Amino acid sequence: MEQIDILIVGGGIAGAALAYAMSVDHRVALLERETHCGYHATGRSVAVYSETYGSRAIRALTVASGPFLRHPPDGFSPRPILHPRGTLHIARGDQLEKLTAALIEMQPLAPAINPLTAPECLTLVPFLRPDQVGAGILESGACDIDVDLLHQAYLRAARAQGAIIRTEMPVTGIRPDGDGWRVDTPAGPWQTWTLVNAAGAWADQVAQLAGVAPVGLEPRRRTVTLVEPPAGLDIARLPFVVDIDESFYFKPSAGMLAVSPADETLVEPADVQPEELDIALAMDRLQAACNIKVTRKGRSWAGLRSFVADRNPVIGFEPGIPGFFWLAALGGYGIQTAPAVAGLAASLIRGQGVPDRLTSLHFDLAAVSPCRLRR
């Protein structure tokens, strides 16, 4: 039986980042059931580093992740992880109150953001329809994230520190074993003191294998499709554009526009594929907001974003069950928050509390603790 200190179930960005954070001073193993890590959510993300995107807890975790993503440790990555992009939140005339409220909410954690007039928004994105833009908010420091580079760097660095990473290794059974856990796989059992549930959309299923109550995880499908931009327009410098209601967004991607209707269709955990209805919805919303006639589409894909009821992550030990640690419900924000999420999880596993960087951002641990879901 393989014996290690920390066993992580799930090889997405959260599991990979935690394997890196913990393997510096613990024996760590990461088990991934697919042929490669990051197949379902991490590998399908339109990842943007944006300090104005998500709940208060997500935004704090994002801000805390910034220094690592901008300046990773020497040797961690062969090239930059972030590339300047900018985020533009836009609002129609009937959405201006919501835009103002969002600005007030965003400013404490992102003081450098700027409110924009409608003409300023149109200067940034000339093909927006003037009657569909009343004002905007610009986060000029937002960046594209090289997702594969970041994910592979975490896995590579974790291995270099001694972490064991196994793909095609589904977990078939989990049970308490003395002061720890026995985890069964087709290749044989593992014994660990701390079991980390980083299984993404399957996290509730992993919990139930261990006899732990589910947290009510809701896997939701998100669709993205590529469309050809207006002829003759250089889109390379366009910002990531998102409607203030998050009913659609688009951004440049390899010479095309990656467009999403920001759908959140509740589904069973699976290898999700795009639905034609959602692709059509993306086209409709793009053309309603922009002077674009879609004449040619590229590929489309879908991924999973997993939430619990309050849309905050679940990070921490299951109350009353020693050694079972949740790292789940990251809701599509796992990549931009990976350094801080892993740092928080590692600190909690070590019994050290909330890291100083998050404390300085007034991060509320109760907002992500599994205890909030057990009342």
C-alpha cells in the first residue's frame, strides 16, 4: 500500500497548485482519472485575470494571486503567464444603476479601475452599437492567462519537489483507516493522513465515496464559440468585453472572437459538449450588442463551472471528519485564483490559518469554509 501525507483527488488547476504548494515539505500524491490533468474545466477555460470579476471572496483571492502570476518564482515558467488585455464592463442605458453599484463594490479591491462614458467605450471597441452602450468600467490591468503554461508549470514543479502524479487513476473507494484514509484505485490502495477533494464537478461524488455529506455542488455548462471579426479590423488589442449582467462576453482569441452567452445550464458531471441552441444564443447576443454580422464560425466547445448555493468556493476541512479537506466549487474562477487558493488551502492544512496577504484584503474565511454549508 502506498503511504503518503497528502492525497489529492483531481488534477485540475486547484489540485495541481496545491500539489506544488504542499510538496515542498510533505509527501504528496495527486490522482487524476482522465488521460491527462485538466481535461474538463481547466483545459476549456477562456481565462482572464480580472480583479473585478466574481464575488467579494473571489476578487480577494484574485488580487492575492496577482503577484505570483505576474512574477512567478525563478524557474517556474519559461515565459510570462499573463499578457495584457484589459476588461471592459459595459451597460446599456437601462443598466446604469447596476453599473454604478458594481463600480462601488469593485473599487475597494481594484482602486485603479475607471468609469467610462459611452463614447470612450466605443473608442475602445468601435463595433459596439451606440444604442447598446450607456457607460462602462475599464480595468486596464486585466490580463489573458496562458492556462496550459500555468497548469503544466504547477505539475512540473510539483513533480520536481517529489510529488507523485498519476493519470488514468480513478478512485473506486474511500474509507477511514486508523487516523487517516484508505483510498482504493484499480492499481491498488493508498493510505494518507489528509485527503483533499479537488475533483471539480465530481467533488460531491468523491465525498459520498468517503461517507461525507455532499455540499450541493451544481455543475453548470458554459459554452464558447469562435467567430470571425469584422473585416479589416485589428482586434489584437481589444479588451475582454462583458455585459454588466454577464449575459454575454467576448475577447480576441487567435485572430478570432471567442464569444459566450455566459450560459450556466445545470448538468450532470460529464464530458460536456456545446449545444446548438447555446451557440445560436451567443451569436444573437453578440449581434444585438455589436455591429457584426456573423458570416463564419470556428470551433465551439463547452466546459464545466461548479458552484454551491452562495457561489463561493468550498475550501477547508469537513467539520467533524478529521483529514477530509474540500477544495471545490471554484465556479470558473479557479485559474485566476489558483496561487491564493492553493496558498490558503496549504496554510489551513498546516494549521496556520489565513495567509497575511489575504488577511490584509479583509478576506472572510467563513465565506468559503464548508462549515457554512452544515448549519
